[in-house]
Amino acid sequence: MNFFDKNDIGNIKIEPTILDKLIDSVSFSLLIGYWFYDLIIFSKLPETIPSHFNLLGTPDGFHSKKYLFILPLITTTIFAMIEYK
């Protein structure tokens, strides 16, 4: 007797609870806020911004302000992969 059926693997349906939906909504709202914040401050930043600081707090690495969008892009990608498998 085979306990597991190969054709039935991964067909478990779990309905999200109200808490799951709330957490998803808050996460999505924060993600949208993250993008809006970056878009709002983008024009106010200098062309080169510090990207790394030494132990004394002195900047020792610099990048273009366009690098500001890398973290929201990674965050959005991870969020989409988790939410929309």
C-alpha cells in the first residue's frame, strides 16, 4: 500500500485567514509607500550619494542616486514571488 500518491502532491488548498489578508494588505501598502518615498526624494538628492560608511561614520563609498531604486526593486520582486507563486 502506497501512502502517498504522486499525482496528488501539492494540491492542498489552504484558505488565507483574516490575519493573513491583513498582513498582506499592510505589506503591500508599505511597499507602495516605499516606492512613493523614493520617487519623492529622488529629485531632492544630489547626483552622487554615500553608499557605505566606515566605523567612524565617514562615507567611504559613493554611488549615483539611481542606485536608490535597487532595494525597492528587490523588495518588490521578493514580495511578488511570495504572494503570486
